[in-house]
Amino acid sequence: MASLTSQVSSLRRILAGQLQASLQLKRLAEDLSQALVAGRPDLISAAQPDQRRWIETQTALEAGRAALAGEIARTLGVPTPGTLLEVLRLLPPVERRDLVTLRRRLLAAQRELVQLSEQNQLLLETALDITQVHLQAITTAVLKPAPYGANLAQIRSASFYIDSRA
């Protein structure tokens, strides 16, 4: 079993990694917002592999964090670990200070990421609504009978022009 100091050090590295992943995802969400506003779907598609990679990193780090928090709780004599905050409260103040700061920064970054994601969702829904309105307007214009003259969208019968000089 690893010492409490090495476990806390590992937890610090994991939380720092989660913070880095959250900040990268936040940067990508900001880029996505700009791409949506600029109407650049190519930039949206280009960012997807990076987003996927950082989400996978975040998921792996979260699993490691949960396992390590449980390990720390068992080292401190708590049979069933609770939340990270509950585990941090069990640590000596010297060990706890940096972890609490990292946790606060991580939570702040994740709140900002949620806000950006909600904003991007609204931008996407608005773009979809605008696209649907334009498609409906085009469809209506194409299928609407012309008030006079030939309706090019509708062929009724073939007509021929015969040249009288022939």
C-alpha cells in the first residue's frame, strides 16, 4: 500500500490533469462559439477530434481520481469513501490546501464549460431554426404557382415551336 504522501501527490497530479483537460475543453468550446457565429462548419468539424481526445482524457482522469480517493479514504481508516470533498476533509491541513485550491479551480472551469456548452447549444438551435426557415421559404417559392406566365417549377404539357420557314 502506498504512503499517504504519495497518494496525495498522485491525487494532486490527477486534479491538475483534470484542470488542464477542462481548460482545453473550455478553449475548444470558445473556438466553437466563434465558429458558429462566423458560420464556419469546417472549423467545427476540425475541432471534433481534439474535443474527443480531451473528453476521453477527462473521463480516464475522473476514474483514476475516484479510485485514488477511495484508496486514500481506506488509508485513513474510512471504509466507504464519500465525495472528494469528504476525503479532503480527512487530510491534514498541509496536505489538503493545494488539493482544495485545485478542486475549486476545477469546479470553476467546469462551470464555465457548462455555460459555454449551453451557449453553443443555443447557437446551434438558432442556426437550425434559421436553416429550417430558409428551406421552408425556398420550398414554398419553388412550389408556389406563378401568378402569370409559365411556371418553371411545374411542367403541364410539352409545347413545340414550329418554324414557318421550314
